[in-house]
Amino acid sequence: MNIDFNSLETPCYIVDEKLLRKNLEILKYVQDKTGAKILLATKAFSMFSTFNIIGEYLEGVTSSSLFEARLGYEEMGKEVHIYSPAYMERDFDDILKYSDHIVFNNFNQYKKYKQKIENSGKKVEVGIRINPEYSEIETDMYNPCFTNSRMGTTLENFEKEYIEGLDGLHFHTMCEQNSDTLKRTIEVVDQKFGKYIKNMKWLNFGGGHHITRDDYDLDTLIECIMFIKNKYDIDVYLEPGEAIALNTGFLVSTVLDTMKNGMDIAILDTSATCHMPDVLEMPYRPKIIGAGEPNEYEYTYRLGCPTCLSGDVIGDYSFKEPLKEGDRLVFCDMAIYSMVKNNTFNGINLPSIYFNTEKEGVKLIKRFGYEDFKNRLS
């Protein structure tokens, strides 16, 4: 990676093509070894200027709404899968137009739209999301299987009399986890739903697989895929989001001012609540190139943001030199769940988007301005 961060207007996101292709090569390896089909979950990464590259490696996209499905259809042009806890009736004709696989949350939804699919004249694969009531996610906000979850159909509520019209089953029970979790999950899914899986064309393992993380166990993932393929002679889909763009992007920020109030404080031109909301929602502490933990280096600062929200604070970091106005700070792993979730609270402008290409170097993809802020309002 060769990026001159000081040459970029800030705040900005920049995604690196070489790092993106590195992740995609890992995912392609899994596909080639197993015959599984891997999809981009656009809920995590929807930078469609990269979809032509992603489409070189993966089978298509999976979406959570009509707009995501349309984006994948128009910008990648490969398989489009969709799942929603409940579909809006006014959207469904267009969902049919753009989607190849439609996964329903329960049999109520399936029965409601079954006839419309059959009358459409289009071959659409239909699935039901199952809830195996097993997950190793500790935070309920991210756990699709927590008590009284709306996500998926439990074994008790599976209406087996409607199984004949289904092409596949889908489960999603993971979040940023390794393949040992998947192996234990597959055992539960197989034990509970095996009698239905045997009638299917495919089983979708959902997302949450951190396949491109350095310590990820690819062999166990391959073992899990082949177990299902060999036992049931069906196709397997995976739909990771983070794994595609994990550690491929950065958010570049400039120090606007420094001050003291019990400790050193630096105010940046980027906002956690506007530009990287997962920092507050997860919460988590993003890494900064050249910075350390509080007091690891000589100068520790609390990094605050330009909005009026008192809690719009990124965290405490230490530096080898004092921060001063104009310094650039580069936040890591900012491709995922950033552009898709950012907002213009307080009228704070959205970061520009750059792409560091292998052939042409750094390219400005999009710059935002007042009209983008205004057009979201009435």
C-alpha cells in the first residue's frame, strides 16, 4: 500500500484495491476448494465503484432491502439474493424484478407472496430463514438467536406441509466469528433441521464469518461446507459482509484544534456519530496508524469531534509527538459499516471517497456537499 494521506482532502474514506483483492483471493480459494458460492453482503460494504472487481471473484450480492437489491443488480449484474424480516407489499414487484433468490423470514411471508412469485413468469429460488436457537454472540443487539428474536423460524414453528415449494434454507447466527463457532452451529442446524435440509437444493450459512482475518481457520470452514455438501448433495452459500472489505479502507482526518480540560484534547474534522457510528454503537476503538493505547507513548489525547453531541468522542490515544493543528490521523478498517451507515447530523458533511487503484493510483470517486445534506430533508 502506497498512499500519501497528506495529499487527500479530509475527512475522507480511502479504499485500497490491492488489499481488497487480497481478501477476495482468500474467498475465491474457499470457493475453488469447496464449490460453495460466496456473496457480498451489501449491508456492510456498498461501494459500488468496486463491484466490478468484487464480481471477478464472487457470485453476486445479498441484500436486505429493495434498494440494496437494485444496486447489486445494476452495478454487479450477477446473482442477487434478498432477505428481510418482512417485505413491504408495495416493493415486492420490484424485488421480484431484481432478485434471483428471495428468503422469507417465516411461512406467513412465504404464503403471502408465493402466488405472486409463481405468477411472475420468472424463475426465482425461494427459501425460509431458520432460527436454530443457538448462537455464541454475547451481545443481544447483534444476536439473531436471542430470546424472543424476530429473526427466522424456529423448529417448533416450521410448517413442514409447505416444504415442497422451497428451494433452500438460510440461517445467520454469527457476528465477527471464527469457523470453530460455525462448526458447532452446523451440528445444531443439522441435528434440528436435517430432515428438511435433505429436501433442499441449497443451504445458506449466512454471514458473520471473519474469513479474511489473519487468525481465521480456513480448514475448518472448508470442513463445514463439505460436510453439508457431501451429506445432502446440495449447494452451499455464504454471505459475509465484513470479510470482503475487512482492513481494506481508512478514514483520514485532520486535527482542527487542541485544548486542555483535565487532559489533552484534540478536536478533529471527522465525527464518530456521523462518519463511523459503529465506534459508538458497537462500541469499539479503531486503530490509528502510529498511535498507541493511552499512556503508551508520551502524549495522550482524547479525540473529540465537531458535532454538538457531548459523547461524540472517538477515544483516548497516545502519540510520540504532541498533536497540532493540521496533523493528519488515519483510522484503520474503515471500509465496512462506515459509508453504509454515515449521516449528516448537525449538517456535518459526508467524507469524500477515494479509491487507491493498482493501475492509476489514488482516484477521487465522490465528493459531497450542501445539496447532499439538503436533499435528505424537506
